[in-house]
Amino acid sequence: MMRPNGLARAAIRFKPASFAGTFLALLMSALIVSACGILLETSLRASVPPERYANAPVIVALDQYEYVVTGSGEDVEREAVPLPDTARLDAGLTAKAATVPGAAMAVADFTFPVRAAGLPVPGGALTAHGWGSHAFTGTALTTGSAPRDGEVVLDVGTAQSAEAAVGDTVALETAAGRQDFRVAGVAKAGSADIARNTGAPSAWFADTQAAALAGYPGRADAIAVLATPGTEAAALAGAVTEALAGSGVQVHVGDDRGAVEDPGLAYAKEMLFGIGGSFGGIAAIVAIFTAAATVTLSVSQRAREFALLRAVGATPRQIRRGIAAEALLIAPFAGIAGLLPGLGLAHWWFAQLQDRGAIPGGVQLHVSAMPLLAAVGVGLLTALGAGWMAGRRPARTKPGQALTEASIERLRPGGIRTVLGIGALVGGMVLTGVSARSAGNDAAGAALGVVMLFMFSVALLGPLVARLLVGIFGLPMRGAGPAAGLAAANSRTNARRLASAITPIVLAMAFSSTLVFMHTSENHAADKQLRAGITADHVVTDPAGLPVSAAADAARAPGVEAAVSLLNTQLLVPVGSGEFKSLQGAAVQGITGSGAELAKVQDLDVREGSLDQLGESRIAIDKTLATSADVGVGDRLPLYLPDGTEASPEIVAVYGRGLGLATVTMDRASLAGHVTSSFDSTLLVRGGSAESLTTLGEVTDASGYATEQNLDAKLGAWTNNTMAAVLGGFAAIAAINTLVMTVLDRRRELGTLRLVGSTRRQVLTMLHWESLLVSLASITLGSAIAAATLVPMMLGTTGESPYVPPLAYGSFVVAAASLALLAVTLPARTILRWRS
């Protein structure tokens, strides 16, 4: 029986309840690690099967990423950041690609939106292409001929809806303006076009005119190279690569072609990496730390058993090997049991993101053995490490002292834990100061470290923190009756047990509050800035984009004082330096008209400079971006336009409402040719009547527009709330698990209270007071950590204090209090029923 594996099997067989909590904690750890690992692997391996380019074996395109290079020599690293829009190549390369050996033909491909001016088209827009693409999409004429300059081919459904036949004239709006086109033919869209455009109305123009109509003359989205019979795609790709060497293009075959036609893949991979990597790393650390704490609690609860073994002659090595054997018996089964729910969580999360449009429908969830083995292995190592750490003291205690030390709780944590805990506390305070002095992404990044360090500090200094909180909250309890006084004294004496109960609830409160209230704060500040910033009387929008002449048409309406249209898109701005250099996405509004006209319809809250100087190569930026990039009025800001084109405009103004309106404001002409859609997003009008603007789009006022914009933040809110639910739910289960383990370990204590004359009601009342103490301490500490994280971060990103909806915070408080009460009361009732 003194064999370690025999001891472990006997302990598990005869006292299974003592190991149930450990099993559950390791199971939950495997669930979190496997789910996040699957999402992380999917982000690294995700691909989209080609649809539009399925019959084109080789696709030539520019790199759709910009790169941040840090380090030097062997330590150099390149971080890829997806471009906000499509980087387009020189259409002149098409002729060169067509001459390579094995190429049957090469086609410059274009895809761009066209407004259907007056045509009864669903959504008011058509998806346009060059006619040459019919060679690989399967689109075929049903009547008429291929289009020439000034002509268009419509799909069958559009032609029927518009009652347009060959030879008729239709009015369409492109980047070149409104123009009449002769219908050269009617075509049945090929399967590739239908799949890519999801059945939307389509139009085809002459290849010689398509680029100009799209707004980027001389450039193409991509070049499709078709092979002669018998030519392998790889051989053709090699020939094309050699022929176009030095042009900066990339040659794609296989599933890589799908990434060219679907730019959403890059953002999907970035989001999945953020969830599986960044959030997954935090969740995994928390899961491992919580599981380790549970294993440690389980070992410490059996200190008397180990003391008895030492007293009857067990060696330190046998004690350590016995604890390790327990881990080897429990951890693998717990890990395997956690894999199935982990797979379920990963599939549910991935499907939800796809349903919300964050991930293209063609992307598949990748599941391999790697994250599953990692989840089981991490749980095993966690159990072994925690068991070894917890077993060091009972293993090295002299046999004569073992029973004495097992019956007395140590008041202080070990020296190593104390040093690490104080270090984490100091680090959290330092990062709080860094976050308060930072802005934008730097503040958010520093704040993430704050919550982690404070949580580590609480976990490592648990007994000391528990005694401090008992001293604060236990003082008023002493005057609330004998049961409350006994609960306070009991908690103070058993600080380690109290710390084990407090830590998981603090974790749940801190992380859930941080994730949820970070979004509510940003959304509240953005909404506040938007409502204050829109001073126009009327806001005109259209899902298909506004007419090219919308601003000019509105300006001619009776009573209109100013009309400014906005093109909303994204830029990339380099921020930071050295190892901390990164590319930050920035919302930009390109305006028609002057800065003085913009000031009549939009109050950007200018802090420095003047909007009067806005124009070519002169921009205005938000103060948060100015701080992140360390620039001001008169400086030049290096940036990348939506298609990756480098620019370095001069800053003429710095303003304060970038979160609600736009981070960068520039003239509309500077964005021309760098965006896929040339149609403006919004029209702001001062004066006039709403009725005179209805022909341009949907008209609303500033308040209605702000409400609509608020709805666009739904995906961000759902993502944050889901992460909070996953992490908070795990922490809540860990808290319940720990509290139940703690109460079940008190059978002898509760039985003694009954033997000395306490009634069941008195014992339960004492436990209710203890659960109240646990709740108050956990809520206060968790809220303090969340506040220390959110306050500096929000001051850096929004310039305001965090916005905490009372109902949401109240629900967290009620959940934490109810969780503690139920987890203590239910097992206690069972124990007292057995004892009675």
C-alpha cells in the first residue's frame, strides 16, 4: 500500500469526492484551451475555395497586405496587416502574361459597383465587370453582342425588370458620372459570377472602358491567365512568375486564388487569430492558473492525510510520487472529457461569426489533433506542477511535526509566492500609469496587462488579501449577532480557505466587467461625440451609395446653406517606434467641398489649427491618433491609403471627436482611384427641407442617423460579450467548484458545531454570513481591478471615464452574490442533513 500508484488509486477510489473538483477544473481547462486552439489553428490555415476564379488556373494580383518590420538581422520580424481595400496592378501586364508559354489567354479582371439610375433594380446597384471575364466565369450571351465603348450587357433578370432590349438606352452611374449606355446584349450569368455576386444584378462593360468606369484607369483588380490544353497550372504559374519578375505582383494557384477574390478572408483570419490567439492566450492562462489553484486546494485539504503517512514512515519521495500519480490518473481523463465540449464551443463560436458576416461562408473550421493534444498535455502539466508545488511542504515536514503543522493554518504565503505577488502588484501599478499616459491601441494593450498582473497578485497573495478584506468587511459584521461574528472570526482564522473561495469570483468579476464595460464605454463615448458632432439639419444616405452629383444637387435645393458629402473608408497609419511599431487602422472621411463648408454641417471640436486649410495633401486628425503617432499641426503624417498607396500629407488641424465621426478628415479627391466604390456614403445638409432631398436617398435628422450608426457596433458588442461569457462562465464554474470543495471539506467543523448545541438554522445562518463576506470581498476587489484597468484605458482612448450601465453592473453583482450563496448553502444543507 505504500507504493505511490497504490496510494493514488486508493485515495481516488475511497474518497472520490475529494477529486471531483480537481477533475472538473482540469476538464474546464481542456475545454477552454482546445476551443481557442482550434480557432487559432483555423486562423493560420483558413482558406476560401475559388468561385469566380475556379476556371482560371493562374491568378496574378498585388499583395493585399502591408507589413510592419521590427528588429534586425536574425531577429527581424514582419507583421502582415490586411489593406482596407484592394491593391490593384498595372493592367498593361495582361499582354505580357498572355505571351508566356502555355497561356491560352490573359484577361484583366475588374469588379466595381454601378448605380442603377432609374432602373428598377433591387438595392439600387449592379455589380459590374469587364466583358473579358466571361472567358472563365461561364457567362454567355442569350441575345445581342459583346459590348464596345459606350455599351453595356445586362443580365437576364435586370433586362427583364427594366424592360430593356438590345438597342435600348439605359442610364447608369459610375465613378465617371451619370452616362447613357446602349444595351449591346443580354447575358445569362455564369455559375462563377452567380456564386461571387450571390445572385445580385450584374452588368458587363468593354474591357477597354471598364477601368475608367471603375475609377482607376489603367489598373485592374487581378489578371486571370487561362492555360492551353495539357498545360499544368504549376508550370504555367512558373512561366508567368518569370515573365512578370520585377513588377511586384504575386502569382496564385489552387486555394490561394480564393483569397484574391475574397478580401474578407484576411479580416476573418485576423479576427480568429485575435480570438484564438490573444483572447485564447489570456483564457488559457486563466484556465491553467485556476486549475492549478484547484489542484493545490485539493492537496492542501488532505494535509492531515499526508501528515499521517509521514508519521507512519512514508518518505518525502513517496509523498511527491503519490501526488504525481494522482495527477497522472486524473488529468488525462479530465482532459479527454473536456475535448468534446471544447469542440462544441469552437463550432458554435465559428458558426455565429459566419452568420454575422465576420467570416466568409467558404471558410471551414480546421480541427486537427494538435490543439486537442495540447489541451490534454497542458492539463497534465498543470496538475503535475501544481501538485508538486503543493506537495513540497507536507513531503519535507519531519514526521514528528507533520500532524501538528497539518492542524495549524499558515498565516503567510510562502516566500516565493510573496515575492512574485508583490512583483505582480507593482507591475500592475506601473502599467496603470503607462496606460493613463498612452492613447488608442497603446492604452488598450497596457490595460490588458494591468488586469492580468492584478489577478496574478490576488491569486499569489490570496491569504494576505483575504485577511485584509475580512478586517474591512468583518468589523461591522461583529455587531450583527453571534452568527455573523462567528462567520467573521472563522473567515479571519481560515484566510487560505477564504482566499480559495474569493479568487475565482474576483476573476469572473474583473474580466467580465473589463470586457463588457470596455465596449459600453467606447460605444457611449462614440455616440456622444456623434450626436454632438453632426450639426447638419438633414442626413442623406443610400445603401447603394449616393449619386456622384449628390452634393451639387443638394446645394441647388431651395434654402440649403451648405451640402457636404462624405466618403467613409479606412486608412493604415504607422504608430510607435522600434519594437513597439505597428500599423493602426483609422476611419477616414473624404469630404467634397471646403473645410469651411464642413464646419457648417459637422463640429469636429477642433483643438489646434483650422479646417480652412483642408485640401490636397492637407488633412485633419483626431487627438488620439496625434498622440499615438506623436505628431501635431504642421507635421507630416505617413500613411497608407485604402489600396496601400503611400502618402504623407500635412496636418492642418487636430480635433477631439474622432471616435464618433472619423479619425482622419481629408479631401474627397485624395481618395479617388484608391477605393472600390466611388460613391459617397453620407450627405450632410444645412438648411432646406427634407422633401427636396428625397430624390437623393433616405433622409433623416442627426439623431436618427446617430441611432442607425449605433447599430453598426453590434458585432463588436457581441464579440466582447461572448468572450466575457466564456471567460466569466469558466470562472463562475471554477468558483462554484472551489466553494463546494471548501464546504465539503468542513464536514468535521460543521458536525462539531452541531454537537456543541448549534441548530441547523444557526449553522446555515453563519454560512450565509460567510457567503455574504465572500461576495462583498470578491465584488469589491473585482470591481477595483476592473476600474484600475478601464479608467486609464478609457481616458487614453476616449478622454472620458468608463461608462458602466447600472443594470449590467447590477446583474454582475447579483450573479456573484447568488453564486456564492448557492455554492455554500446547497452542499452545507446536504452535510447537515447527513449529520442530523
